[in-house]
Amino acid sequence: MDKHTGLPVVGMVGGGQLARMTHQAAISLGQSLRVLAVGENEAAGLVAGDVVLGHHTDLDALRKFAASVDVLTFDHEHVPGEHLLTLAMEGHVIRPAATALGFAQNKLVMREMMAGLGVPGPAFAEVSTVDDVVAFGGEHGWPVVLKAATGGYDGRGVWMLDTAQHARETVPELLAAGTSLLVEAKVAMRRELSALVARSPFGQGAAYPVVETVQTGGINTEVLAPAPGLDDSRVHEAQDLALRIAATLDVTGLLAVELFETDTGLLVNELAMRPHNSGHWTMDGARTSQFEQHLRAVLDYPLGRTDLVAPACVSANVLGAPELPEMGPDERLHHLFARYPEARVHLYGKQERPGRKLGHVNFTGERMEDLRNRALLSAHWLSHAVWLDGHEIH
């Protein structure tokens, strides 16, 4: 407990933008959020008042950090599972638990678990040799999707293989480097969706509106809330599926279930057990932001309302431009607010570099198409200092 406030201290492993935004939510709740960051100039380290420097793979650093907080949670999924099991055996409270987090850390383990539960997903196979991929492609058709079982994110750790020859050129090198692999059938999908839910240790669950996520080059560039044109039965199917997974795995905190919508139904793509890019819209578009909800969940407080505050909300990611603009970020913000005073900007305090997630922009309102145009124009302006006038969504 914090001796000044009498409130619990939450420890978040990882000093990135998710910890930074969780810190914002903690302030309004009167909570003390302690952050374990690799460096003081990480996104959270620049704003949080209680930052401990240490690496998430260092058991001693984790042990000391866990001993100083009431509950341990995460802004990423890269803490070794064996370290978390050790901390749990020593009596530290970890949410989500290592047993749950392991399914988000390893895509092959997740796929096998989902298949055992009868949860729909693409056909998959473990890869030990290049022949495994060649045989899989022969059975399920080319192209196939090769994935690193651990460590991949934002399109990294994913390879689209078009032919058996392509597989023979790619797979042996990855296996030789020690990369654990699985192969999946390429899904003919209409679009990608995300079902974000929260679950508390008490067992209370809450589901946010299902959203559509738009990907560009393997990176999420837009989130549309609620997913346009998704019928009620499909919304309930996605939410029920996410809540069932959260209960089955005993998840505490947030769970994002990334989904493919196909002509025949929904397929699970991946899981994330933390605040998620597909939930950034909730900071301005929902009654309770995903960051406050995560804190409520890991502290076992009653969960907040999840409904939209307006008919629609669009979130667009600000990604670093190929070349650094001459105009500084302060002047870019000045021009943006002059043009769109209603824009809600969330910047992460990161140095600009090509393709890097620098922040996001949220717009709430009545018409999704108008919001998308404004959000995309704003995000591009903030990264490139160029207005894409005339840009339209079709």
C-alpha cells in the first residue's frame, strides 16, 4: 500500500506507451503506478513519477520490483514465463497469471489450446523442418503464412510464402537461427476485427463494442468503433467468444481477441493480455478507457461501463514518416488544432523514426466516413507535415 494514500500500488513491467497511458488513468484513480523500465527515456519513463530501472528478463530485478508493489501487471508479453512462475511461487500477485499469459506469449501453444477448446481458427501445424511447410502448402494450398511462435508483433515475425521454393529459401535459415515456427493457412477474409474484454479475479467480465481494425503493411493504422455493418448476432458471437476465452484461461485484466471475419464466420487470429492498440479509441470514445479498465480489473475493483459516448469513434495511428519533416512537432500540433479543434491527440514522447508508432488521434461523432477522413488526414499531418487534401474513404 502507498503510505501516503492508503491505496494499492500497481507495478507495470515495461515502460512503453501502454504504461504511459496506464499511468494517465492511474492518476485520476489516485493510484500509484510503479513502472519497471529498461531506460529512463522510454515513453512511460518520461512522465511517470515512480520509475524503477531494470530489464524484464532479469529475475533479480523482477523480484525486487514485485516485492515493492501489491500487484504486478504488464505493458508487453516478453517477460520469461519461468521468471513469472518463480515470482508466483514466492507469493507475488501477478495479473494476468503466468499460466494465462503463456498463451499470449506463444502462438503455437495458443493455437493448440484453441483447437482443444473447439474455438474456430485457421488450419495450422508446427514446423520442425522445411518439409513440414511444403507438405502443409500441398495440403492447404499456397500461399501459406509462416509465423515465429514467440516474439513477433506489428507484422514482424510473419512471412507470406507463395510457393514450395519460397519456403525452401526461407525456412531453413530461420530454423538455423533458433526461431520456433508454425505455419497457418492463409484466410480468405472480409476484414479484421477485435473483441476487447476485461475480467476481474472476482470473475466479473465486461465487453467493449467489437471494432474493425485496418492494417497497412502488417501494422494497424485505423480502428473503427463500432465495426461498421457488423450485425448484432456477429457482435454477440465475438464478445461471447472473447469472454469465454478469458474465463477458460483465467485471464485477469484486459484480453484482446483479434479476429478474422470470413464468409462462413469468425476465426481467432491472436490474443493479447494487456491494453491493446485496438482499444486506444476508448480513451475518448468509451465511458471507461481500456487503461482504467485494466487497472480496475487487476485491482479487483468493479469494472466500468464500456458503451460508446457517441455513435462512432475512429482512432488513427501516427507512424513515423520516411524522412523527418523540417517542421517540428509543436508547430504541427498548432496547425492540426487550428484545422480540427475537436481532435484528441495522444503522443507517446518517442523520437521520430520511419514507421515507428509515435501516437494516435481519436475523433468521435456521428458519421464514420467523416471521422475516418479527419483521423487519417490528422495522423498523416502529424507524421509528415503534409495535408492529404481530397483524401476520401471508399
